[in-house]
Amino acid sequence: MGNPIITETDTIYPTIADFILTNQDGKTITNETFRDKIYVADFIFLSCPTICPKMTKEMYNVYLSYATDARVGFISHTIDPEHDTIRRLKSYAENLGVSSAKWQFVTGNQDSILSLSEHSYFSAAYPDSTSPGGFTHSGGLLLVDMHRHIRGVYNSTNPSETKRLINDIKTLLKEQF
């Protein structure tokens, strides 16, 4: 995704920008957390009255398929860090029954997270007083390869897209980098 830079000898694809965020355990999460891993990313907020619960359900289904595969990780960025405190993120992860070593629920500076969403993940996420819950955001689950390139976007409201994502991860794990 994004606009690649084409040189005389190569094509350089956009990568996920460096980030420093904090997870549900209060630990610092960076791109290095996902070094040599494929990961699935999304942007949610815990008080979301619309799409987020469905997104998390579908992400959880993908998580279950790769819960024991150390080559695959998960990251959910809150777009409402004012309300989604570390404590709330921890409780949310615990209620889901997911491993915090495997699935990072992250928070940080809201402007940084929204910029990461727009400029690195090419995903919409912004405050919107006219939207339910006060935010507008995409419902995409984003598949990121070991080189921080987005390899696919999947509609998190469609279970058949979740199956496609699970299969695409299998394919990506077979690639030789």
C-alpha cells in the first residue's frame, strides 16, 4: 500500500514508520517488538458502540489460529488514549483471554497514533463529534510482513475476509525473505 519509490534498479515500498507506544502491561512497544514477525494491526477504541466489538471478534479469530506461532503477532492501537488507559487495556485483554506477549493493546500520544494510522497504515482514524462514540475509523485488519510492508487489508465485519486473512498469513509465512 502507499506510493512506492521507483528507481533505476529497484522499487522501494512504504514501510510502517518507527513508533514507541505502551502496551496493556505498561511495557514499551516499538517496531522491534515485531522484528522478524508478521503481524496484524488495527485501530479501535474500547467505548466504541459500533464496529470495534466486531473488529476485535474477528481479530480474535485470527489470533486463535496463530496463538502458538511465534512468527505472528497482533497489535491493536487505541485511538482514544484519554479514556483507554493502560489499566482499561489490561482489563480488556484479560477479558478476551489473550496473551499480552502475543497481542499488544497499545496507547500513546493520540496525535502520534492518528498520524501512524493515516501515514503508515493508510487507515482512517480521527475524532468526529458526529460519529457514534466520537470517532470515525476504518474497519480494516492490516497484514504487515517482516519488512514492515502492508501486504493486505481485510474487512473486519466480514467473516469470509477473516478466513482470507488467516490463509494469507499461511502464504506469507512460506515466503522466503
